[in-house]
Amino acid sequence: MPPLPASAMATATATLPLRLLPSNTLTLSSLPSARRSLSVAAVAHRRWQLRAAAEEAPEAVEVEFVEPEAEAEEEEPAVPEPVEAQLAAAGAGKDADIFAVVMIGSRQYIVMPGRYIYTQRLKGANVDDQIILNKVLLVSTRDKAYIGMPVVTNAAVHAVVEEQGRDDKVIVFKYKKKKKYQRKLGHRQPNTRLRITGISGYEEYPADPILDPAAA
């Protein structure tokens, strides 16, 4: 038998009836009525249990009240005394009424015997070292003032190094808007604590008398 042309085969294929295969998937309609009722009742019962559990009131929890401890009173920051009060409260003896202005680095400090000061870090100085400060700008006693031009010749301030420490932390925050740039740094400046032991060498320098305002 001669083979059919391709056009005839296409026509025959298009006209053939399609056969639907039976499905092996079980549906709710294919199950018996008894099973359908059991499954529906079970689902409904389970939903009812969930609803009931959600509506149950929470159990009461006993809470024990503890009285807070009395907080310690915060100490107020110490306010530095005026210069006049510091001068009046300076040490006793012959140096009770004397003070000097000394330059350490690029800063000036008022020093009195028996008091201590914090200065910028003195490199090479160790604890308990005795040092002499020669840049004395002014020395004042009860009745005389020795004013340096610019320093008081031969005057010296004697001190002892008590501690090599650092200042409180300072926060350095850098920010640039619209650049997504910010940096947060902390810095503690090194310092030195000096105990002033005496002031000497100013007696031969020309002095200016201090007039008593009560006498005037």
C-alpha cells in the first residue's frame, strides 16, 4: 500500500476524536458520604478548639513589689574658689602671703606654696622628681610686687612631680552633610600634676610697693 501524503496525514490527525484518560486523583465527591461527614465534623471540631483556646483568659501572675533602694545623693561639681580666696587660704608660715605667676609651655599659672596645679605633660619628668621653673612673670607678697619685664630675674619656683596622668575624655565628632561621612573619636590629653614647694630668688629684683586701700 503506498504511503499517504503529508497533507492527508495532517487532515486525518486533526479529525480523530480525543480520548480522555481517567483520573486517579480522589476527590471529595468520590468518597462515601459517611467519610465525608466524619472529615467535615473533625475539621469543624478542631477549629472550635482553636477558637476556644484563643478566647481563654490568661493566668494571673503574682508580682512581688520590691521597694527601690534610696539613691545616693549626687555630689555637686566643685566650684573653683575666687583668686582672692585662694590667696587667703595659701599655706602657713613666712610663705603664707606670697604667690607667683609662672609660664609653663605657652600657658600661665598662678602658683602658691603648698598648692598643686595640673599642667601639660612634661616630657622626661618622672614621679617624685624635683623641678625648678625659671619663667616667673610676677611675684607678689603682702606689701610688695615684683613685676618682670618680661621675667623676674633669678626668681624660681620649686615643685615636685606628683603624678603623670591624663585629662577627662573629650568627644571629637566630625560630620559632613549629604556625603555620608561621620567620625566619632575620643581624646584624653596627657597632663602632669605638680606640687609647689616654694618660691625663691626674687628678693634682689626691684619691687613696687603695694598701697593699702584702707590707708589711702
